[in-house]
Amino acid sequence: MTTINEVTTLDIESNIALLTLNSPPVNALSLKVRQGLVAGLKDAISNDSVEAIVLICEGRTFIAGADITEFGGSDSLGTEGNSLNDVMHLMENSPKPVVAAIHGTALGGGLETALACHYRVAVPSAKCGLPEVNLGLLPGGGGTQRLPRIVGAEKALQMVTSGEHVPANQCLEMGLVDELTEENDLKNGAVIFAKKLVTENRPLVKVRDAQDVVEKDRGNDQLFADVRKSLARKTRGFLAPEYNIQCIEAAVNLPFDEGIKVEGKLFMELMMGNQSRAQQYLFFAQRQVNKIPDIEKDTELKDVESVGVIGAGTMGGGISMNFANAGIPVTIVEQSQERLDKGLGIIRKNYENTAAKGRITTAQVEERMGLIDGKTSLEDLNSQDLIIEAVFENMDLKKEIFTKLDSICKEGAILASNTSALDVNEIASVTKRPEDVIGLHFFSPANIMKLLEIVRGDKTSKTVVATSMAVAKRIQKIAAVVGVCPGFVGNRILAQRQREANKLILEGALPWDIDDALFDFGFPMGPFAMSDLAGLDIGWGKETSNGESIRDLLCEAGRLGQKSGKGFYVYDENRNKSPDPEVEAIIKKFGEERQVRMRDINKEEILERCLYPMINEGFKILEEGMAIRASDIDIVWTNGYGWPVYEGGPMFYGNTIGFDKILFWLKKAELEMGPEFKPSAYLEKVVAEEINIF
Ligand code: T1G
């Protein structure tokens, strides 16, 4: 065995060369790996005893892509002789067959490397994909030109615009891999396959030369039009999906080398752009958010094999579905049989809808419903490992329930509250086991929304925090650990935007102006459309209404939002909204009665007024230690509050704008509009000392 470099070895077994990469954690195509591949290939090609080459990886996976940590560096995709395309060129033009032996995930540059090989074999559990679109990029190593030459334009479009990881058996059906080996016998299987190529004198299949598949798609403009139409809503604001589509179009309509030029040009445009920077940042932020500085990786975890949920309403029902989906039995407790039956009925309906869309089978509906047991007494929560309270947001009610749970639940059970704003320390204080109390703040619809705020109380034990993080992973949530403060991280920052939005409509900006500005920025919906969706009467009472806010006036006028066909907007029978002059009149009259001077407010000011106080609040949260790191705040907002992923989140966005500019704006706003704009001391410090908060 020859050591080519720190991450590459070359071993000749009779007439087969085994080129092995071992570059943890995921054999990414770092400079070292590319240098190893080039040198190893040259060695194998020039070695007369070698008749075929197998490329294989040690560790958990085949090459999982280019090395994202190198992006933005001087050598991100390689200087002369060691670039990704140099590796591809060397492989594809090897005079000896090169076989990629795939296990784990062949992703991005990894799959592109395999596509530059003449053949590919894989273990049945392997997956292949081109997920660059999730990083705001496109496959820049020939993937957009080689993939459609094997799987056709339609499948290639689906793979590059979804970033999906395709299982090996489907890859075999599509011709993406040539053979599946035994699960635990990849190396041997690949060597046997390579030997067969030699003995059967099989051709060197250069994917670049395969024309017949793409020729079938030539002129099929409808295909591309349909894909663009189907993606329009979901990918609004993103550049990468369209750029990926243009590359596949080039593959279908242009010779290979011309297509490669188109791919290279569009790739660099994306790589140089802010969207990809934001999405690469979020890639690492999502891995960082799992790391809690004072909790060791090997912290002992509690077993969580059964769960209790209190409340079968919207939140309780959604929360229960997460655990049933993960195969964990749930006991759901409601005050009355009638409310319980209603809650269970909604859960079953949700599952049946999902089955109707073909996402789960009817058998799975029954299997999951079978894991959910309904009860009407808290006494039935005496054996579960984790109990989650999801009742009405009222401190006295929560304290009453936790007092009871303290005497009912088994020793060591985790007692969690789904409160979205209340003081978890105060809730824990009514129990004799505050170390086992934690906040698990799910987002509605809880079975869909990915985000989970894990609210760590002053006395919550490390084991309970670590166990909650592990549970979040099992139910496929993106969890961020936050501190106890009003509204935690997400709602606390949201309150800043809502406050300014409500002030702006009294200064002359109309609700739909504000919603349009935030919608164009990339939010799925503006604050007023969101209020209409949630219902303007949440927490509103006729008795207490005093007409001192626009919301009061709208509710008093029976404009409760979508559910009443009118709110800030008027809605047609299909719930399509449109601005309503009646609302404009209500706001105008409200302002006149209070001598408010209305003025024209442009989109830029609306964005500054709504977004800059959010960023300032983010700094206050960091200052108080209510979030572990700035990128956690961005994970919360991009996964729970619709902040556009290609803008990275409030803190990343603030950095793009420049924290010095935001500080200057806040100071001016504080002077002109009031103390609510007072800059965070930490923001002042970060600007003054040019501290990198990331
Ligand atoms: N580059 C650098 N580091 C990477 C990496 C990569 N491509 N992929 C993973 N890591 C690190 C990650 O940060 C973490 O580090 C550790 O590996 C484990 O990852 C030209 C330009 C492979 C499915 O988009 O989807 O190729 O936190 O926690 O859940 O066309 O990682 O331990 O220090 O995610 O088992 C295209 C990205 C790149 C795949 C494994 N490739 N990776 O998931 O572990 S662009 C991707 C993943 C490209 C070319 C273009 C997943 C995974 P740490 P993990 P996992």
C-alpha cells in the first residue's frame, strides 16, 4: 500500500488499484483530497500492472461534496492541476476503467466525481444527490451536464432543484449506479465488478459522450416551463433553483463542453453572491446549534420511550403526532371525553389527509393512531418518561397542573411546558424537582414546523437539556436552547416587528404597504395578513375593548380576520385577500382623532423600522445570555418565523447591512422616536471593538 498523502492511499490487489480516501468527517473534496486523487490516479494509470481502478472511501460515507469550509477561501475549488474539474478530467480520460464504490451519501461534488468515473457500484443503503441548491449553489463539477445524460432531464431537474438524496435502488433503476454490492462487502464487490470489466473488456463509459438520453429531451420546452411553474411559489426569491434549471437546459440543448461553460459561469455567479453565503452560513449554523458549550457530548441521557401530552387542542394534537410519527407511544389527556374525542378526531383527519396525498400509507395511519391513547385524567400520567403540558397560556393554570404532575409523575420523568412566553422558572418553582422541568416550545402546526425552542430553566439539569436535544433529533426537529425571558428568542424578537408595524400604520403606512414590503423582502406573509390568519380576536374581549387600538376598532366592527371574511383585508370565497378602503378609513379617522400627522412612508423605511429593532433585540438576547450564539437566533428565525433563508436570518442580515449602520440608525431613531430604539450595549461594544459575533 502506498501513502499518496495524509488522506489518500493506493493499494494494488492483483490487477486492480484501490484508491482510498480517508478524510473525516465526510471525505469532502478538500484541497488535500483533490491532490490525493490527482496523484493517486496518475500513479495507478502509469502502473502497468493495474488494469482497473476502484475509488473507495473509509469512514461513514463516500465523498459528500466539495469542502464547504474552503468556500470563499483563495483555493475553494482548486488552483491549476488540483481543481475539481482537473480531477474529473483525469478520471474520465483514464485509459483504464475507473469504478466509484459508494457507501453512505455520494453528494454534490462527490456524486459528480462518481459521474466522472466510468462505472459506479453502491451498497443498498447508499444515497446519491446533488443538494447544492440548498447551499444557494448548483453542481459546479460537471454534475448538471453529466447527470441528465444518464437519468434524463426530468429526473435531473427534480434532483438538482430538490436536493433530494436518492436511495441506491432507485439510482440503479435510473442507471445512475451500475450494480449494488452486498451491504457489508462494498470493497470486495467493487473489486469483483472491476475485474469483470477487464475480463469482459467492457468499454470506458464516458458519461460526457452519452447523447441519446438528452437528445430525447431536446425541444421539450414544456418540461422546463412546467418545472418553473411548479417551483415558482416555493422558491420565490431564491436564485439557485432557476440557475440549476438553466444548466439542465444547457445540457439538453448544447454540446457537453458548451454546457460546462454555462454551468461554470452560473456557478461562479452564485458562489460570489450573498444568497449562497447566507445558505452556507445556515448550513454550519444548523450544525452548531446542536452544541451546548457546558454540556459534554457524552452527557448521560434519560430514556424516553413513552410520552404524555396534556391538552388535545391544536398544539397538543400536533405535538402528539410528532412522537407517534417517531414510533413513541403517547398518552394524551383532556379534561372531558368530548374534547378528547374532538382532538383525536382532528389527529386522525390530519393523518388521513397526509395519506390521501400519498405521503404515508393507510396502514401507517392506523399504526400511528394506535400509538396515541386518550385519557381524561392526569392520574394516567404516572409512568411516562416525558410529559408535555400544552394547555391554555395562563400561569395559574400551568402552576396548578405542574403541582399535580409533581405528585403523579414517576421519579425522573421530564416535566415540560409548551408555553410560548411564560416564565419556566416560575412554573418549575411549584414542583420539588425543578431540575426535571424544561420548556419545549413547539410552533404551530406542531407536527409540521421544524423549529423547537428548548427553554432551559435556572435549575434544569444538563441531563434533561441533553435528553431534550436528543428527543428533538428523534422527532426531526431543529432545536435551539434558549434562556427564560418573556417570549424567549423567537417571540421576543417578533414583538419588536409587530410593535413597529402597528406604529407605522398610525404614521401613514397602510397595512398592505407594510405586508408587501416584508413579503418582497422574502417573508411568506406580512404581520397584518398573519394577524388576519391567526384571528384578530385572540386575547380580545368585547367587555375590555376600548377602541384604543386599530385592532379593537376592527374587532368591534366584526372584522376578526380570515374567519370572518374581513380583518385588515377583505377576503373572497377562496380566502384571497385584498386591501380594503374601509380599513384605510378606520385608520385615518383613528389618527385624526389623535392629531397624528400622517406621512408617506417608503418601502426602505418600512424595512428599517421593522427589521433593525429585531436585530437590536437579538443583541440584547445575546447580551443577557438568552441565546448561546448569534447563529442560533438565525436558526430560530429561519426555521420558525419565515425569515428568508437566502438572507441568513436577522443577525446575518444585520452583518450584511453593517452593524455600524444599524447602530447609527438606532441612535437616530432613539432621538427622534423614543427609548424603544435604544441600542443594545452589546451592539455598541461590537461596533466599537469590531467584534466578530459569529
Ligand atoms: N464540507 C465540509 N464539511 C462538511 C460537509 C462538506 N461538504 N458536509 C458535512 N460536513 C461536516 C459538518 O459540518 C459536520 O461537522 C460533520 O461534517 C458531520 O455532518 C462543486 C460546490 C453528509 C448528509 O451539500 O448534507 O459539492 O459539526 O452533522 O447529519 O458541485 O453533512 O461535526 O464539525 O451534517 O450525518 C454539496 C452537505 C457541497 C452535503 C451527513 N454537499 N452535508 O449528515 O452529519 S457543495 C452537500 C450533508 C458541492 C460541487 C459543489 C450532511 C451529510 P461538525 P452532519 P450527518
